[in-house]
Amino acid sequence: MEKSPYARDKAKNQYLLGMNFGLSALPTAKLTVETRWSPVFTGESVTLKCEIQSHSNWRYQWYKGSSGTAVSQSQTNTFTIRSAADQDQGQYWCRGERDNRPSSSQPSNTVTLRVKERPRAVVSIQPGDQVFIGETVTLRCDIQGGGVSNWQYSWFKDGSSTPVSNKQQYSISPVTESHRGKYTCSGTERGTSRYSHTSKAVTLTVSEKPKPELTSSHKGAALIGNPVVLYCKLDHSAGWRFYWSKHTQSLENETKTETHSYTISSVSVSDGGQYWCRAGRGTPVYYTHYSDALWINVTGE
């Protein structure tokens, strides 16, 4: 018996409703990022996980950005980037396919993967990389980039894997010849296993206490009223102040200058005599040896 037009329309509407229900009922895919921190540093591992709650035997596909070409596909629901690089940064989504109905899932949500350059350790050294026996030297490790402030520092000497210090500032006082060598530092974020790049090595040179050379602008006797300039020559001149003594070597009689020269603008007879110089730097002050004595002769002729 032929169906009435009403019955045919009712059956058609039920069919279309079923088709629409089937499209909207495709399994949902959920994408998550499995990492203990964000952003990810270059060189670190990160895993994307695609979960489809219903049905089985899915083949998983991962996409990046608006590209219609999968960056990876596999039978397992995880995609691991083992050494993240700048080009791995971006938005990702996933979907599933299988041989039976439903043959695909809905596209997943998008997740944003942020990748930052691994922080770099930089070493600074005071008063410099050339120091002297008995002096104090301070090495400082600064971690640049990464947005991390809670660092645990490690100092290494001559390639050893055993740290010589775990402080940001590593002070050696007094310095001895045994402290010569190459130093590097690195940082590890407290409470995690994240680490910075290792710094470039700095070479610490340790020498015997220096002795400056004292000279004068006059080779012979100085005439009364003329200027006389004394020079305290020190090959390693970084950060030094200079101390000048007359008649005796004593702190009470010393005159300090910021430069290696000492000027007597108008010499008098009382300026004649024996002079010494030495240099000092740091806190507390580290002094060089005194120079050899230099005689200044003053004459009226």
C-alpha cells in the first residue's frame, strides 16, 4: 500500500534529523600539553596528548596552525617533541580517524605551545681576571632571559663536574696560586630540573704581588718654583689608586691619588727628599709592594 504524502514527509524529516544528529555526534577530541612548566625552553621535551573518549582503533593526527597537512600521525595518542626549538612554537590541534564508523572525530580544541630560548649564564669578575696572591676576587653569575628568578647557582673549575660553590657570588680570599684556572657557572631553577646554558669560561690568572716603578719628570735637580711630576708605573693598572710617601713609608704620611701621577706644582726646598709609591684596590684595600725610593733634589740655581 502506498504511503500518504504526510507519511512520506514524516519519514523524510526523521531521516534528515538522524543525519544531522550523526554529524553533531562525532566523537570529541581533546588536546592537552603534557609539560611541567610553561613556557618550554629550547632543548626541552614536550608531549601533546590527543584523547577521544568513545570508540577505539583511532589513528591520531596532529596539526599546527592553519595548515591542512598533519605534522605527525600515529597509532598512539601522544606526539612528543624531544628537543623543542623556536620553530615548534605555535597553535596545535588534533583529530582522529579510523576504518569503521564513525570514521573521524571532531577537530580538537587548540593549544598554544610557547618556546623560549634557554637562559644563558654570564660571568663577571672583580677586580679583574688578573689578580695577585693575597688579593680578594669575586666571581658573579647572572642568568639572562627565560623569565626565571629563582635560580640555584653552580660554579665549576677546569671542567670538573663537582661544583666549587653554589652561590651566585663566589668570593675567594685570599687568592693563592692554586686558584688559577678556568671557571664556568650555570643555573638550575629551584624545585625543578630546568637549567640554563653554561657560561663561557673565564680564566683567572694569579701572579706574585706587584712592585711599581717610581720615576720623575726631572732627570736632575729641580729648580725652585718649577713643577715636578712623579709617576708610579704599574703594568696591571685596572682599578688601582695610588699612594705616595715622603721621607718614611707610613700610612700616616701617605697622599692618595686616583691616577698614577703626583704633581708638585711649585717645588720648594722642603719638597726635596726621598719618595716612594704603591698602589691599592678593593675592600679591604689590597696593597702592592712599595716602589724603590726616588730622591728629589731641589736647587735654587
